[in-house]
Amino acid sequence: MPDAWRDKLIDRIANTAATTGAWGYRLGSGESAEATALAVLALSACGRHESLRLNGLKWLATIQGDDGGVPIGSTVPGPCWSTGLAVLAWGDRDDDLSAGFDTNVSAATSWLLSTRGSPIAHDARLFGHDTMLRGWSWVPDTHSWVEPTSYAILALRDVDRASHPHVREGVRLLLDRALPEGGWNYGNTRVLDNVLRPFPATSGIALTALAGEPHSELIDRGIGYLQETLPRVRSPLSVSWGLIGLTAWGARPAEGGAWLAESAARSLHRPANVVYDAMLLLAGAETNRLSHRSNRG
Amino acid sequence: MNDEPQVRTSDGSRSGWLPSRREVLGLGGALALGGGIAGALSWHQRHESGLRSRVFIGRADHYEADIESVLSEAFGALGITAAEIKGKRILLKPNLVETARGALHINTHPRVVAAAVETFRRFGAGEILVAEGQGHRRDSWLVLEESGMDGALADARVPFVDLNHDGFGVVPNGGGATPFATLCIPDTVRTADWVVSLPKMKTHHWAGITCAMKNMFGIMPGTVYGWPKNLLHWAGIPESIVDINKTVPTALSIVDGIVGMEGDGPIMGSPKAAGCLLVGRNAAAIDATCARVMGLNPYGVSYLTAASGRLGPIHEENIVQCGATISSVRAQFDIVDVPHLESVRGRSSGNA
């Protein structure tokens, strides 16, 4: 990792860890399971700050519920959409630190397999997607959306449950939510008479979760959307997830490293955002727990 | 979900906040049987007894206009003084639900936000910040860039707070229209002295319109409520609007109606120029006036009938109009042709 921006982001993540072991989205914003899991994954991908990683993994274990779900933070019992990210953080088989968290991974896996989004009666006049397909939701007993479904698929694939019927339906859901011209948004394709717009970040997330699935026209359109969009995007979240998604399908552009460097340089002039910093590091790493495991699918 | 079929008419069975089924049926019956607007008005008259609120309408034909002067005039007309603002922490909440390059009609225009910043600064605000929890996109950077807001905020020297990822506190639900006993409210919102709703004037394909009150969906953290604010839609859009606005009352609303959105709002509609800014202390009165400016029927907007008397007045006789008249800025906004918005179509009685 020769680029100076990586070291600066690593230092910034290290300096924003709370004494509890957790990270918040930003300084003073409270402990966050998502920020903690991604910070651990980023530091692991860089091979740095072992003790901070271990503290983060332990903190995630302390907030895990009896049912295995990992809530968004320590102050509320849910929602637990962050469970999939915690599984990825705990289950790093290349990281010796993860050895003590098998029980946590097992409980979280059970939670993921017992939790699904709610279908709603399909009305083709209102919605373009198949509202009866079930993936994972942000909040229990509500509809399934692209991002939580992708996190769950990544986690369950990581624990070798890719063939589970819930994962297979989740994959079908992601493909069904692909926009006709390419890419994904939060999870609606058409509402009433209008086809909606894709977003770079959710397109990258969906492509990452679908890695290992058979190539299809929908995948190609998603790749095409990101290849066309990313050159003019420098926001950390979008450029990072976009590149991770393209990498997962062997379509990472040669300019990707320069885009990350530019995005990081801008990010370093702003207050620290742990998720943004972590995603830049993950997208810039040789391998990471997001696209790496997906490719092993 | 901006986009789930959870557009309910309120049946009031879960709380005392919304009109009861009997009241709603009575209202509908009055309209159907020829009581029409007169029937609706008498129902609202009863519920708004003693409520009065002032709404200012200012003309601004384009975004190069002197918006700050319009806001200063509005503050004067509303009786807002420097003594009232001095030293306060002001949170400006624009609508940045989703962006697309070149589609400035989706979100509150940066010049309106910048003018509000300068106005509050001149009135002696202690701290001003701009905050939003975008309903569709988590990537705040991209939203700020694509909306042009990042440059405006840098020029105005005010910070942006991403409410989707802020710390939050669990507070009692002040409304009770949804089943939620508590709501999760971002710390930045809870610690503000004044929360100012800065919406775009838009039609909404589920709610009918989205202005000051619906804009407050954006204070609710996506980490808790999802993207789109899924849980709130699941609980009912009108009910959630009532609960959020009752729990976090806005001190002021400034509606960007210079160029609004008609048709398939809140994101896929077309630009619609109305050439005006609406300013008022009461969000229900503001939204009812917006509906009238848009040529739509406020009594057909479920959340407004729910708010009537509980959160403010929506009846024209209870809204003290100042500045420009409604008729002078009225622009007929198209709405999507769907049965659940039939009641929104068509004007209420006008005062102009």
C-alpha cells in the first residue's frame, strides 16, 4: 500500500475508536455496529491495528442479542440489519483474531436465516418489482430492500449457506430489483408510470452480493451503469462500493486507484466519517472481505 | 418507502389523533351529498376553534431574485424579531430526498437555503446548521454535490449534518397516531432551539402534496427507519406525518415554491414554476396554503385533515394571509391520475 492517503485514513480510523472498542459514524455520533464492522474489516484488509480490531469484534459481541441479531447500536435492541456486516467482521478466516467468535457467527447466522422481509400484495399498476419475493428488510416486518438483502447474502455466502433457499430467493429479489437500463437504487424499479433512477453505491453493493452468480444481461447492465457513472463520481461511499462491485465481476477500471486517491484526498479535508474512510480502504485493498469472499461464492 | 402502497385513509381506530371513521365518513358523506365544501368547512371550523396562524406569501420569479429580502419581509410580517432569534441554535432542514444531476426541481434550491442562513445570521442566530436525512440515498456527499448544496453551504460557512447517521435519543411519541410509543430523534434535532422546515413545493404520488410537514420525514434516521423511511410508510404516511410533527414541532417553515414539482412527485415529476416563497410559523397552515397555491384541495389531503385542529388550522378563515395573495401566485399543479388522489384534485374555496 504505497499511497500516503491509506496511512492517513488508517490513522484517522484508529484515532476515532471509542474506549468501548466501538466506532461511531463520526466523532460524537454514538456507537454504531455498521461503522464498527466496516472499520474492523478495513483495518483487517490493511493488516493494521490488531488490538483495535479485537476490541471492535468484542464490542460487536457484547451488543449481540439473545436471538443472534446484532442491533445498530448499543442503546436500542434493534433493528438488526447490521447482523450481516458483523458476521463478515467476526468470520474472517484469514485473521487469527476471529477464532474466538464462532459462537457469535453461528447465532448471527441463525438470526439471518430466521428473519426475512415481508411480502406485500402485488399490484402491477403501482410497482414494477415482484413484491412477493422475500429478501431482508431494514426493519422487522417491513418490505425487503436492496442493501439489507445484499448484506445478508454476503454473510450467508461467507458461512457457506449460499445454497439455502432464503439466499436463493434473495438473489432472485436482487435481480428482480435491477433497473431496466442498468443498476440499482434502494430497491424500487418502477412506481406508477415512471422507472426510477439508479444510484452508484447501491449498484455496487448489489453487484458485490451477486458475485458468483451466473452472468446475465442484468449484471452486464449494472456493470455498464457503474462504468459510465463512476468516472464523474468522487464521493467516498459511491466510488468505493462502485469499485468493489466492479472488482467482484472482474471489471475494475484501470483508473480506479486514481479515483480512490482523489476521493480520499477530498475526504481528508473534511471531518472524519468512519464508514467513508473504511470503504475507501476496503476498495483500495488487494483483497477485502466483501468482494474477496463473494468471488469464492 | 416512498414507494409502497401504504397510503391509508385514516380510520382513527388506533388513537384519538386522527378523525374517527365516523367523522371521516361524515365528511365524505357531506361532500357526496352536496354539502360539498360547506360541509367540509363546518367540520374543520369545529375542530379549529380559536386557532389562528399567519402565512406570508412572497413573490420571487426566479432564483436570481433577492430571496433574502423576501425572507426579511416575511419575518417582519410574522413578527419574528432579532430578540427572538438572538443566540439560538437554528437547524435548517431542506428537502434533499434524492438527487439527479441537472434536476434542481427535486430538492430545495441552494439559493433558498443560503438566503435563510443569511437571514437568521442577520437576526443574530448563535449557530446555524443545515441538516437532512435523505429518504432514498445514503450517500450524503453525492446528494450535496448533485444538488449544488455543497458549494452553497461552503459559501455560507455553515456545516451540514447527516441526520441518517447522527446519534439519536428515544423520546415519547407526542402524537399517538401510529402504533409507535416512542420515536428515535437525532441528537442534532433534539438540541436545536429552532427547527425550520425548508421544503420544496411538490406533489406527492401517495400523500397528495409534500411541503413543510412531510419534509419532516427527513429528520428520522434511516439507520432506524430504513431507506426509504420504510417503517414510517408501513405505519401510515398521514399518521407518521402527524406523529413526527407533533413530537418535533417546527418553529418556522419556508417553502421553496419558486420552481416546484408537479405530476409524479416527489422525485419523478416535472418542474412547475409558482414564483413564490411561503413562510409561516405553523406547518399545517403553511401546507394548507401551499395546496391552495397549487390549485389542490387541502381537505383531500389526509394528513392535513388529521392535522386540522390538532397541529394547526387548515381552514382559510383561520389563516391570516399576508404578502401576496393566493390568487396572484396560484399555479395549477398536475397530480397523477390515481384513485387515492381523487380527493386532492380540485380547489378548495379560494380567498382571492
